[in-house]
Amino acid sequence: MKQVMKRAGAGVPSADRITLLRDADGDGQAEQRSVFLAGLHSPFGMALVGNDLYVANADAVVRFPYQPGQTQLTAAPVKVTDLPAGRNHHWTKGLVASPDGRKLYASVGSNSNVAEAGMEIEDGRAAIWEIDVASGSKRLFAGGLRNPVGLAFEPRTRALWTVVNERDELGSDLVPDYLTSVRDGAFYGWPWSYWGSRVDDRVKPPRPDMVAKSIAPDYALGSHVAPLGLAFSEARMAGPYADGAFVGEHGSWNRQPRSGYKGVFVPCANGRPAGPPRDFLTGFVSPEGNAWGRPVGVALDRAGALLVADDVGNTVWRVAPAGR
């Protein structure tokens, strides 16, 4: 797997830091760049709540005091809570704050493809955890999600949604990665089943009781597209992009032909997906099939443009309506 991922342009070690890119004059290009936080442990998710910046390291959520305008944080981190780590097959921990700022939600991927090394190493994984900001206590919010990464609250319904990387080695057209709302207490099947009640016979021993309680996700994105980033649009977005979800698809390392390697827009109505995904940002694969880039995180800036982080092209792209 590591060799194939390397050919796909992945597998670069983490810099263990957060870099600040600032567009001070508002022209759409970041003219300032500095190390914002150093000495972290494979950080991925970030959430700003008031004057506190929360960072999801690969093994814990930590907190730093922050004041608007700061270009570097030097205070020692305060641990909020531990996150499942260990072998850390899927290390990217997503993080989002609830609309009222009282809770944090952290996504934790599985430690394997389909629990082939046993369920003992999966304790607390393939799940989304709810963390109380005031006390640091946490509880399992939803499970059976093989590798959830991007998290976002839909702005109208305020429901929590995530994008999930499903299991591998069932061929090029199984299993669909997906976008789904996350219900409190729900179980989404991993590892015993996928898309609700479809049993994965590779998982031993079978658990028909777990299959029976599994619920199907809301929306298929395609097999092996590897969705990592999720951001809902808002009214400040232009015309056809005013209501929907942007998804950064990192792309397949184990599928022929390649899938993903682009940013897509999922139109929504009444807080739910309402149509096929539309290509929003493409061109990351060369005519020869090599990866020029791989989208990861997506976020909206204050002007209503979309920012897309590309971890193979080592670039942050900004997509804006013409004239902005």
C-alpha cells in the first residue's frame, strides 16, 4: 500500500506545524507566510472558539489562547482530551465546533482496512467523538464510520455532516465513499457491513446483530475518491453555488482508472443533497495519469471564494467568481 500511495503522490511525512498564510490587502493572494504553531504531532483539524484555538493532533485535542491578529503562538498547549492513537493507520483527525461553541466533534479513522488485525486495536476508532469544551469530557457520538475526516455543520438545519473513506480491496467499483449526516448514537456498519446491510464476508467472526443496526449513509460520492475536505456554502457564494457542499477528493491510490483528484460541489435543498455532484476544480492529473496535485481541505474565505489545500502540489488554490 505504501509503495502504491507513493506513486499516487502521497506518503510525505508531516511537518508537525501549522503555517499561517495571510492576505492582508485582500487581493486574493497570501503575501505573508510564517510558522504559526510548531512542535505539534501530525496536526489536522482546527477550530476557533472565541479566543481559543483548538487543534486535533494525531493523538489528542489541545488548546491555545489566541488573539485576532497574532502571527505566532508560543504558549504551551493545554490538553483537552486524548484521542485514539497507537498504530494510527488513519491519523487525520478532523475537528469542528458546534454552532454554539459548547461542543467539539473529532473524527477518528479506523486502524485497518476491515479489522484484519482484530477489533482490539479499533477501540474508540472508526467514530466521531463529542467533546465538552468546558470540562474536556468526551463521549462516542457515532460509530461504524471507517475513516471520517472532514466535518461541517449544515448552516440551515445545523445538522452535523461528514465525508467518509470506505473500505478497500473489493475492486475498483466498491465501496462508495460518501457524504452523510451524522445521527447521535447511530452506527454506520464498519467493519461488518457497508451501505447499511451489505455484509462484508471478509470480517470474522460475523456479527449479524451489528449488521441489523447499521444505517445507510445519505449520499454516495463514488468509489475510492477519498473525500477529505468538507465545507457548506453560504449565501455569500454566487448563484448556483449558494446552497450545497464543497468536497475535496484526494483521489484513489488503489483504483484503475483513477477517481477523485478534484473538488466537487454537491447541490442541496432543505439541508440535504439534491442532485449529482458537479466538478468544481479539476486538472490535478496529467495526460499520462500522474498526480500533479491532490485536494484535501476546503474552506470559504470572507469574500465567498473557496480555498483548496493541495498536499501534492504543495499549493493552496483560491477559486472565486470572475471579477472578485
